[in-house]
Amino acid sequence: MTLAQVARDFGVHEMTLSKWMRQADVEDGVKPGVTTDQAAELRELRRRNRLLERNIVRDEDFTCALCESALPAQWNFATK
């Protein structure tokens, strides 16, 4: 039975089935690549990083508190 026949039986494109099989090999450790769990973790870390970068860029008081630059006493919580 060929890949094309199996894909037809499942009602998917041959390339889709091929990608599923390749990802299964990655998940099983047969082929190198990024597992589904690793990809999800990387997506979450990138999302968190974007949020942190936005906070630093938009909130100058927060940035100053991190670098302990001169701020009004009530805002400089790095020295508290």
C-alpha cells in the first residue's frame, strides 16, 4: 500500500500524511527535530519575552527601577 493510498483512505493530502509521519519520528526520537512539547514551551517563552519587552519599553519607571537610576523616592522601589 502506498503513501498516496493511505492518505486517500484517511481523506487527507499525501503531504499532510507525510508531515504527520515525520513528526511522529521526531516525537519517538528516531529523527532529529523539535518535539510538540518543545515547540509549545518555546512558543510560551517567546510570548513571555515579548510581554516583558513591552513592559520595559512602555514603562520607563519600571526600567529605571531595574537600573536604579534617580527617580522620585516614592517610585524608586529598588532601594526599598
